[in-house]
Amino acid sequence: MDGDTRKPTWGIELTPEHPPARLASLAARAEDEGFDVAFASSHYFNRDPFATLSLMAEATDSIRLGPGVVNPFQDHPVPLAARVATIDEVSDGRGVYGIGAGDRSALSNLGIEHERPLRRVLESFSVARDLWAGDTITHEGTFTARDASLNLEPRDIPVYVGAQGPHMLRMSAKHADGVLINASHPRDLEWAAEQVEIGLADRPDDRGAFESLAFASVSVADTDDAAREAARPPVAFIAGGAAPPVIERHGLDVEAVETVRGHLEAGDLSDAFAAVTPPMIDAFAIAGTTETVADQFADALSFVDGIVVGSPLGPDLEAAIEKASRALRVAQRV
């Protein structure tokens, strides 16, 4: 944030829509390019993020690794904690835990109720911390666990909460080690930073440092047009799920957003992507050439401690990692 002389954290999201071996290679490339942390995203229709992270751990030496983000509705929080601890073990202590409430529509596809998401997330990572400390826990809340423990050595794993709404942002700042803000535009990041500050005011002194990261949809390519075209799919999903205050904040055409949402709900993905408008891309992605993206990174870094370069990365994944790294250096004037 403004006035902070620390090197901002560089993160990258790698999506297991590609084979795990390719993501392991991409993680190694990201490590070589100076990225600090790599998240494997978690969607039920893609490959398993934890199997992918295991290969990423084998292919790398120093980059931190974790799911980004899993939700504690699709999987019970106790085995989730065990999987995260396993990644920390196989990576020699480089694990991080990215956890969030999950996508309501995706959970609905699986017949899973999305009840009390803030409480579920908080209880889940609080229980995970106790399990990682070697405790045997009994928990009755949004989920049940009785006399549960992990057959693993105690470990300390940082928790990053994926957040977008005000209550989840504030809870993250009060209780977690970091937040992954689901936003790309400075206007959204400024608003989110205000919510984080509210949560930090109630943060216990013994909780230690807190890190705020923009988990941004980024697309970088040789031309602005190519980058913006590649950004259409994630922007469609972001716009389709955007809350009315967010749409209003960016002055987006409500009917245009409803058109995208309608195509998504009908499963007409190509029509949804085609219906994405330039203002939607401006609002929900950082997209363009290295120079264009560097300027947008610099604007974002006014409000956060670092940036996670999220999907789609660009039309050429390998090239996009190098271009994004260069853009981050330019943004920091390194």
C-alpha cells in the first residue's frame, strides 16, 4: 500500500484445466521469473488441485504453494486441512492455505447448500490451525468433527481468505494471515482496502502481520486486442456473478450484464463470452501489453501489498508468465 517500502508479493494462479505436468512446468517458470507464491485453483470440473500441487512442489524449490481457493462446502474442513498439511510437508514447509466461500452457482450444480459462508470459512480455518498444531478437536458449528486429529507433524501454515464482500473482507483482516481480494480495478481495490482497515482495527495483537493481495484476472499479450480477447471468458463469469453495487460502481449497462448472465445460466458459453463489452473488461480484468498491464499493476499497488496474477494470464501461458513478471518489475520501477 502507499508508503510501504517492502517488495510487493508476486503471486500467480495456475488453473488445472491443463494437465498437472504442464502446471508443474509453469510453476517452475514462475519461480524462475521471481514469483513468490503459486496457487492452484479449485473447480470441481477441473483436475484436482492437490494432486497438481504435489507435482508443482517436485518441480520447484522456493516458491510457496497452495490451493487458491478451495471451499469448505464441497469438502469437509478436516480432510481439507490434512491435504493442505500434506502439501506443506512435500514442499518442505512452503504450503499456504487459500480458502473461500466458493461459487454459489457451482455448488448448486452439486446440490450443495451455500449456508452461512462467512461462519463456515472462519470455523474451517480455525479448526485447521488447531489440527496443524497437533490438537485433537471436537467441533459443533456449521460442520461437525468429533475427536479429530491429523497423523502429521505439527506445522504452521499461513491462511489466505478469498474475499469480495465487506463482511468476508473484514473477517479476513481480523482473523487470517492474508486476504485474496477478488478484484482487478483500483476502484474496487480502494473500496476493499477500506473494509480491510475496519477489520484490522479489531485484529488481536498476537495474530501477527497481515497481507492484502489483489487476486486479479490478468491477460497479457503482444497486443492489447489479443490480451483483451483472451480475457473474455473469465470476465463473463465475473460480470455474471457481480453484485448490483459492483455493477453500479463501474457504471456498467445493467441489461448488457443481464445478457451475459442469461447466457451463462443457459450454458451458452460462447454467446456469453461474445456478449462481454469493453467496459466489462475494463472493470473486471487487467488486460493488455506488458506496458499497459504495468500501468494497471502500479495503480492496483496503491491499495494492496501485492498482486496475484490470475486466470487467464494470456493467450500464451508460458509467454504470459514472463510478460507479467516484467510488468510487475516495471510497475515497481525495478
